[in-house]
Amino acid sequence: MEYKLKAIALDVDGTITDETRRVCVNAVNVIHRAENEGVPIIFVTGNVICAAKIIAILLGTTGGLVAENGGVIESQGKIKILGNITECQKAYEFLKSKFEVTNVELSDQRVSEVAIERTITEELVKETINDFNVVVYDTKFAIQLTDPSVNKGSSLKMITTDLGIKTDENLAIGDSENDIEFLRVSDVKVAVNNAADELKDIADYITEKSYDDGVAEAIERFIL
Amino acid sequence: MEYKLKAIALDVDGTITDETRRVCVNAVNVIHRAENEGVPIIFVTGNVICAAKIIAILLGTTGGLVAENGGVIESQGKIKILGNITECQKAYEFLKSKFEVTNVELSDQRVSEVAIERTITEELVKETINDFNVVVYDTKFAIQLTDPSVNKGSSLKMITTDLGIKTDENLAIGDSENDIEFLRVSDVKVAVNNAADELKDIADYITEKSYDDGVAEAIERFIL
């Protein structure tokens, strides 16, 4: 089957990086090649926008950015905050009153959601803040309390619309639970071999290799 | 001559990246190899600390960080603000009253210095704000107004001290005028082939190759 894919939506931590968040050479190479072929890459990450922008600059990607799990985007050079942090902060304060929890680094820059260290399980967080209108993700790097009205998928659609592309013309590659929505809105849904089971369940294709090798495998198969 | 170099101090923009600020595979590879050999890398950059931290995470470096041209450091996991922004802001306001100048992106995160777009020459900036106690650098990516009591060299020394290393036990590689001080305090002073003339003048070694290829050449020659 021939694919006419026009963009690549790519998670960062655990997808183009290894488990220590270090980017690997295979990912750098295949990203450069895709961009050179005119297929823009859109990073879709739980990181803050400052971090996402630096990653995009360092890797030379041009498609735009989804940061803070959809809470913040950069599209056509403009940054927009889409998620409302208020309820997340209330939920976090409540959680803090019950358990020892801490914000992750750079939390003062997080503008649309709250991210906490994984010193507590996702299940216990969900149970404790059940009455708050907040969606909880465990990304394996942090536990994130997010505005339900935004997610990686809804925000990716805004970026592809601005690029003049439909999301069902893009390839999506991820590794975590919070990548489900942006894979769902995409044409070709890829989970890297190290991905969480919930993501593999909805993927069209699970790579044989892990981390950046999985990314290279998928991009070479479907794009290059 | 055998070198017993214990750390590598490395500029980012124009040194491990190309002129578009994109990191290249040769730099990624040689950085991984040096860290695997137990030679920590310290990034020494004009970027803000958030950006520097992400670069360090993405590239897997462990030596610490000099950000904002020495105005902010991260050493042994702790962030310290060393530069005083007040005089820089006054100088900037004065400059703005005379010419059309704009802050670079992410300027709200800059805490110890002011960085402006290169829509004005370094000479004109220096001339205009001559009465202010500020040092001006043109890094080829921005023009930076900085606190004279800190620079990349003085801040690098703080980090190497915390690592238990003397700066005359490290290799330093840079490309710009604002890298002079940290090369000066280091044992082996390398300018990449694309470096500014003022830096080449004080270097022990100018690489034959440019950008990341120059970094690979220097690290392979002096460390690996």
C-alpha cells in the first residue's frame, strides 16, 4: 500500500529518546532526512513549551509543537495556551494535603497543567482527586494533571489544520498512554516496541525495535 | 604530548550545532563517547538555563551548565543566578529609546542579562550604552548585554571546582567572541574552523573542519 503521508507527529521522551531522555543518533538522522524530503515533523510532548522549542531547534524540525500534553501549542510561529491550569492546581493542592508529592523540575514554567514526580502511583492519584475535573496521565517520566478539554490529539489537529494538512494524512509515533489521542486522530498509528500496552492496543503497527531505532524503522517504512 | 584532560567545556550554538542551530550527528556521537569514557561535558552557552538543561538532557551530559554567558549556572544539580540584570535592563531601555530593538524569544526567562535581535550592530550598541556598566557580546545569534562581574570563564571555574577539577585540566571548544574567557581559563583551547577571528587568535588549535565536525575532530584528537 502506498502512503501519501504529509507530516509526522512524534512524541519525544521514550520515543526519539531512550529511557534516560537522551536523544539517539538514529532519531537525529531520520528526522533530518524526513525534513529534507519536505515532510515536516511536529513534536507532541508533555514537556513545557521552552523545552519543546529547544528540541525543535536542535533537531531542525519545522512542523510546529504540541507541548504540555496539548495545553500549549506553537503553530506557524505563534504560541497559544489552550489548557486551563486552575482546576489542576486545586487538585494538586488537595493531593499535597494527603500525600508527600513534589512538582517536577521547571514547574514554574508549566502554564496549563501540573506535573508531579512519580513517587505516587497513577491509580492513587486518580482515586484521590476523583472529584476534580482533571485528566491524569502517567507518562513514565512524570504524572500529569491536565485540563480535560485539551489533549495531544485535539491540539495536533489545530497544528495540521494550520499546515493545510488533515491529520489523517499524517504518521504518528508514540510510546505512552498520553499518546493515545494523537495516534487516534492520525492515519498511520505507530507504537514503538517499548511502548505501554494501552498504546500498542490501538496502534496499526508496533515496531520491532525500541526507542529511536523504532522511530527510524517506522519513518523508513512509511515515509522514506 | 599526552593530555590528561578531565572535562570538556563546550559552547553550543555554532559549535555543536550548524549555523541554523541544528545539532549534528557527529557532535551527538562524540559527546556520547566522551561521557562513556568518563569525561564529563559542561555546556557553556548564551542560552537560558531551561534551554541549557534540555540540551544537557537530550545529549546525556553530566558535567554541569553555564547559561546566559555565565549569568546562571547549574552545578551538582543546583541552579545559581550569578549575574545582576538591573544595569543590563537600564541599558536596554536606553537603547530602545534611541533605536528599534527587540528582545529575542524566551526573553521572559532570561534572568541575568538582556539578549536582543541582531537588527543593530554590536558597535552601535556599545557606542550608545557606553555610560552603562555592561559588557556587550555579539554571538552571531543575538547581541547580549551582560553583567561585567560574570562571564563564561569565571562561571566555568565554579563548576570545575565543584567537580574537583582545575580548569587547566579541561578542553574547551568554542566559536564566538564570548567564548574567549572560558577558553582562556582552560588547558587546551580550541576554536572550530568557523569561529570568529578574535577567538582563533587566542586558540591553541583551530580545527580543520567546521561546526560539529570540528568538535569531533578536537575531541578525537585530545580526549579519545
